[in-house]
Amino acid sequence: MLISVLAALAVIAYLAAALLVALPALSAKTLPRSLGLVVAGIGVIAHAAYLLGAHRGGLDLHFFAALSFVSALIAATTLVVNLVRPVAALGVIVFPLAACLLFIDAWIAPPTQPNAMGWQIKLHVIVALLGYAVLSVSAVLALLLLAQERALRNRNVASHWLRVLPPLTLTEALMFRLVGAGFVLLTGTLLSGVLFVENLFAQHLVHKTFLSIVAWVVFGTLLLGRWRFGWRGRRAVRLLLSGMGVLLLAFFGSKFVLELLLARTP
């Protein structure tokens, strides 16, 4: 019963936070930015408590449980980012997504058991999921950057939603900082995999390893291009979203095929 209450509280808090964040973009009304973030913080705490209770404090890496866990990390990352730079508009996308994935995990997905693993593999997985969360937030920022750039190009500077975004150059700078942080975490993921995973190229891991390396190369190329050639704008956004697409396939593509299409237990 308590588990369901925590899940419901988190879903409601996420949706309320998204509405509060979106209000300045939908009308001329302004609310304290901190209000929506505080409500979202309640959602993240309730979501974390739900995950601890529902999955018995373990790392459950089954498809829907993993999606729910990652969405909580992405929501938490969004809050941390807003402590550094006010980009509350991230919550308009991130918080409803977290609510949706939590709802599916709590009330639609079949119950699953946490995966048994040693501390080395847990460390590897946590670093991997943190990297995925940070890079996911950078991808959302990239989408907002595209929309912001298009609005400015069309001279639609009076749009209400532009109020919830920082200046274009600051949005872009923050995006690259997150890509840099995510790249470091992704590098740590690959290194910890080499150290702790018995065979990275085993049949059930080869696609994840290969796609993760491809994503690492894409993000590394993006950062190198930014440093040496000043890449920015649409070129940078396209490369970032391409890398994120590859990483999405690496993390969840195989799980989707194995668990939902082939009905196999990982």
C-alpha cells in the first residue's frame, strides 16, 4: 500500500512541477522558479523511495524497472543542473516523461526481481546509468536549443516560452558542459567494464559494448570538434542526438528485443 502511495505521490508531483514550470511559457503569469523545482524535488524523493521499496533496495535492470530508475536519475540531474544554471524548461519534457515511466513500472509492468551482482558490477552499472542520465539531459537541452534558435531566426522573440530559457549562448555552453561530464562517465563505464566484466564481448554483451564504443567515439568527436573547430548550432546538435540515439540502442534496444519481443529473462 505504501509503495503505491509513494508512486502516486511522485507521479502527481512530477506532473504538477511540469505545469508550474510551463506556466510562464503558456501565459504572461510568472511564478517563482523555485516552486516548480521544489515540487519536482518531492517527486524525485518519492520516486527514489518507491524504487527502494518496490525493488527491495537492489538494482533491478529489467526493462521497465531500468527505465523508471533512469528517469529518476534524469529528473534528479535536471534539478542539479537548475542549481547551476536556471533552465527550468527542461522540466517540461523531463518531469512528464519520468511520471509516465514510473506509472508504467508501478501499475502496468509485471513484477520483477533485482539482479544479483557484486559490488564491482553495481559500480559499473551505476556509472553507466549516471552517464546516460547526464547525456540524456544534454540531448533535451539540444532540442530546446534547436527550438530556441528557430524562434530567434524567425524573429519570434516575444514567445512566452523563451522566458524560461537562458540566452542561446548560455544554453549551448551548458549543453557542452553536460556532454563533457557525460563523456567522462561513459569513459568510466567502458574502463570499469574492461576491469570488472568477465567478457565484454560475450554474446549477450557484444552489441552493448560495440554500440557504447560507437557512442563514445561520436561524443568524443563532438567535443574535439567543439575544442578545435568551434562546432556549434545544428551541426553540434545533430551529432549529439546521433550519439544519444546510439547510446539508447546500447542501453535499452537489446532489453526491448529480449524481454518484450522474445520474452526472455536476462
